[in-house]
Amino acid sequence: MNNPDIIVSIDLGTTFTGVAWTTPNRPIDVIRNWPGTGDGTEKKVPTILLYRQNHTTPSSWGYSALYNEDSQTTRRGFFKIFLDPETLETARSQGHLSVPPSTADARQYVTDFLRLVYTHTKDTIEREMGMGPRGWQDQAVEFIFSVPTTWNNQGIVNDFKRAIREAGYGIGGDRHSASVDLTEAEAAAVATVKYSPVNFARDDVFLCIDAGGGTTDLALMQVTGVDRTCPQMKQIAAVQGVGIGASGIDGMFTRLVEKRLSDYPEVKAELPQNLGVRMARSPYFKMMKHTFGERAFMELPRHPIQMDGVSENFSHAEARIDRGRMIFTIEEFQGLFKPVVQGIINKVKSQLDWFQHQTPRRDDQVKYFVLSGGLGSNKYVQNKLQEHFEDYSHPNAGQVRILCAQEPQLVVVRGLLEDRKQRMESGQSVITSRIARASYGVLVKQLYDPVVHFMPEIQDDPYDGTRFAINQIQWLIKKGDTVTPGQPLVKTLQMRLAADDTTRAWDTKFVVSHNEPSFIPASLKHEGVIQLCKLESNLSGVEQHELVKKHKRGTCFRAGYTFYICEFEIHVIVAPADLRFELWFGGHKFSKGHEPIKIHWQEGGTNS
């Protein structure tokens, strides 16, 4: 779909979800009228579902779920991160509560939540645009989603794409579509160059730090075009992510409350169960978390937080409970934030060290750290980063400035839309090139050479007995290579057919490796390579005269024979968070009224 009537961006967050939309003739509009907010001024909606016992559909969601929880409901949150099987197993082994039974259950929660977001988004846009009963269905609507930078497994992205479709995105009309577009780090970087009041100069380097509820994503970018209407930049390093976010502060606060209560069993017996969890979810703690670090907050000696479900008549001096409120000190709040901030600092220093190794000249400087996301907008986080890097004085970040993105919680949805609009208007993405996070290759057979091939699988050619080593890898792109958006990787394949052979379908296997280029595997038998997918290429409709005819002359001992060669190309489009494939024949994208390619994904793949 080249010219959609409506574009909708969705940032499914670990703790909060944002949605924005636009049309070719109107500015970006952020959805704020979420159910349960009353005045409709909230920028994002809590990524929460409630299910009644023995019910498979949610009873409430978002803000409504914050206030309708009771003993007959089950709360589901943080489900996005559990699409990753490694995260799920780690959480289960550590004894975390509310871990889904499987990634399939997590995907169902994602689907249920996104379906509700879809209905609300559709209703909102229809109302604001004054559409009739069939208005939405008849529009060309394009949905674009971001994904966490930490998702480096193609199987996770495929599960997410399946949930998106099952939730209704891309199937509500003949001209509807849905796709996974930029990573969250890239979208945040796009919003940075589009909205920042700083006038970036050509070649300026900045590190975008998008710290949200569940992850912190980093993108090291260099400005290549300074036209404010059509800015451009390139990746210097592959985007990175780490599982550090505001939810870690919530968990530590829960344990802090429970530890205090455990020292006074007689008090705990009089209070609601799971009080620490209830307090961490309360709007009172949310407000404290957001304002911590601001001067007015830091000047107060004590900070009371309302205890959810506890009467104002309840006090206990030793437990520091005063009229239904638990009292905390600045030092206790600092104890919650420090580990999270230190984790972000360590990741930033690792990125700077890499940059120094790649560009050892001192005049190659990272000029700005741009903070975004809910946690990135916190004043304490900003101050601590500033203090640390003023003292640390990295050789390649000697005078770095800390900037806070405009509306930091919305940078991802805005960045998604801004990049899509720029591509529509100018044909150019904001991000002109990115760095591959993995190596991608195709399995091929090679003429057997005992010097080159160590213990290979051997296959003899049925025509002339030539020996081939099979399951060898031809790497199309290697980890660390530069990827140009929209420029495919091309693999030309030649299939030999007997004179009477009408075969027009072949399988091609693609592989992926995380190894550094100097240790890249040469065959499927070597360690460090995983089969990514099997591609069924269907060239039905190609006539015999379109093939290349060959004749092999005979000898005294072997009769001559005629065979044909079918030559075609597979184009691999390496998107920021996805892979797409096209089949080309005779210099054109192949289409004969049927699906030319079927993809069978394997477990364990990764994204670029």
C-alpha cells in the first residue's frame, strides 16, 4: 500500500501502550481518550488485562483494570516480554508471580489486549473523521508496530505478527495492512531528530537512550542530513537493548514494603494481603516515582504513600505507618533507583567503549545523550547520568550534553509515523543505513575440494558424477555490515532440469549466525549457525522456452544429453525488525496468479 488514507502507529509497551495516527492532510494525533480516564488526557494506556474466573475473554483492560480487580479476577500484565521463551523461563526459575504457563498463553494475552486497543482506535478515528458505517472498511488503513530492541529472535517477531493479525489489524478492509516496522530504539531516534529543539549539525553523533517500563534501548546515530523537513541519519552501531526498566523499581518497592511488614507480623496480619504489590500499582506510588529527583521532592524529609485498602485510622509508629500511609525516606527511594540507573550507565559505557575502539580519534565525539521513555523522563535518572559522565569523562564523550526528548513517553509512536510520512513524501527514510545484528546466509552446494571442505556431506551429480559438498553456507550479509533500507540481498539460483522434467518448485534454506565475522561458520555442521527458514519457491507458469537450453556433447564412453537451466533470484529484504522475501524471474518480480513464496520459519532465528 503506497498511499494509505490513514496511518496508525502502535507502541505495545511492557507497562503502558501508546497509539497515534495521521492522514496525509493532518498533523499527528495521539489517542488520549482511553476508557476509565474520565477527562481523556492520558498519553498512554496501562498494558493490563483482567479475566474473570473460568473466562477466556477479558472483563476489563487498561485504566478500568486498575480499579476493578477483586478476588474473582486474575490480573495479567507484563505479558509482552513473555513472548520471549528465555525471559519466560528465567522469570519462572526466579519464582516471579503471574508468569504465563507458556509463550502461547502470552501471545493470547497480547492478542486479547491488542484487539481491545484496535476496537477503541477504530471507534476514535471513525468519530473524529465523521465516517459512515462503511467508512473504516473502505479506507486504506496502514498499521505500523514497533518491537523491542531486545527481541533478537525471529520466532518472537513471528509470534507477535501472528497476534497482531489475530487481533484484527490488517484484515478490517480490502485495503488494510499491518506490519512490524522500526525497533523502539530506532523510532525514538527518528523522533529525536524530528522534534528536538537542538539544531543538529551534519556528522553530529548522539546516543538515544529509550528507557521504558521493561527495557532500555540504545541507538548510536550520526546525522547525515540536516534539512528539518527531511532529516537523515545513519546507524553507527547495531541497536542494542537490555532488560532494565521502571518495572524493576516497582519490584524493589514491593520487596521493600513486604520486608518492613515482615518485621512486624502483628501489623501484617491486620493489613490486606499482597499489600506491597497493591501499593506498587497505586497511583500514589506512580506519582512518587515520576516526581522523584525534582527539587521540591528532594527537599522534603519524609514521603508518605497511601496504603491501598487501609483505613486512615490505622497507624503504627515502629512500622512507620501514619494514618493509613507508609512513610519513606529519600535514602529508601534512592535505593530503589540506584541499581536501575547503574544498569543503564553500564550499558551506556559499554556502547561508548565500543565507539572508542571503532573510532580511536579523540575528535570523534558523542555530543548528546537523548533520554526518552517513562523512566528516561525522570529527573533523578537524568541528573545521575549527567553527574556520572561529567566525572567519568570518556575520551569520546568528553563534553556530552544530556537532553530529554519532547513528550518522552510518545517518542516511539511519533517516530514510527514521522519516518513513514517522510518515506511517503520524499521516498527517503529518516534512517539511511543500519548495522546488521547478525549474519544471514543460504545453504548451497559447492564443488568438492578436500583441501577446503572438512568432513562434508557429499552428493554426486546425476548427470556427470561431479562431486559436491552440500549444506555449505554462502553468506549474503555479515554481522556488522551496513544494510541500506529497501535494498535487497540477492541470491541467484540455477536449477538443472532433464529435458522432460516439468518441476517448477524448489526449496531454499536460509541460516543465521550470531558469531563475529572472523568466526563465521562455513557449513551447517559447524557450531554457531542456526537454520532460519525454508523457502518454497513456486515458479509454476514458467514455460519450457523460458528456460536456458544446454547440450552436453558425448564422448566415446558416455552419450551426450540435453538439459535445461531454470535461473531465478530470491530477494531478501532485511528490515529493522523483520525479514521479507521476493521471488524474481527474468528480471522481474514473479507473479503468475499464485503465491510464489511460502516461508517455513524455524526456531532460533534473529533479526537484523
